[in-house]
Amino acid sequence: QVQLVESGGGLVQPGGSLRLSCAASGIIFSINAMSWYRQAPGKQRELVAGITSGGSTNYADSVKGRFTVSRDNAKNTVYLQMNNLKPEDTAVYSCNVGGVRRGYWGQGTQVTVSS
């Protein structure tokens, strides 16, 4: 079965950095687009970044220039490098394959940005 396992979250001060990882199994990773979403308390889930099988990327306006999504097909892993973190980046971050409605989700990893 498909499994997505996120890691790398934690508590960081404003201006700090974190790198999230999402390890995938049960899929042919190299041919799948992968996405990162986040959901903050009381807010709707939002798309943060996506990367196609060919390596094209897209970002939410709120993270452009600060976050970078990448993938390592040899490791079946997608990454989210987050720099210059802000308190408003605090959320549970989850990776997704296959789309919001019919796709698969990881369990999520908490990112808290606070001084």
C-alpha cells in the first residue's frame, strides 16, 4: 500500500530554517507529482509547494523566495527546505501524492515558529 512518512518538523525561532522530508513507498515515485500542504489551527488546508515528475515547481505566494521543494527519485523522497520562517508558517505540514480528493497523505509533521 501507499505510505508517505514526513519528518523534520519542530520548534524554530522566527528567521530560522527547517527541512522537511517525505519518504514514499508503494508508488512508482519518479513518475508522480508530489505536493506539500499545511493546515494551521482554525484555518483551511492550503497548498504550499508542488513538484512534478520532471522537476517543475510551484509555490504559494506566501512562501515564494523562502521555501524550496525538491525531490530525490533514488531515495523516493521529496523535501521542503524552509528558510526565513515566520510565525504565520506555524502549521501541520503534510505531503500528498495523487491529488487532494483521491490521493494519499502522510501523517503530517508539526512546524512551530515562535520565539
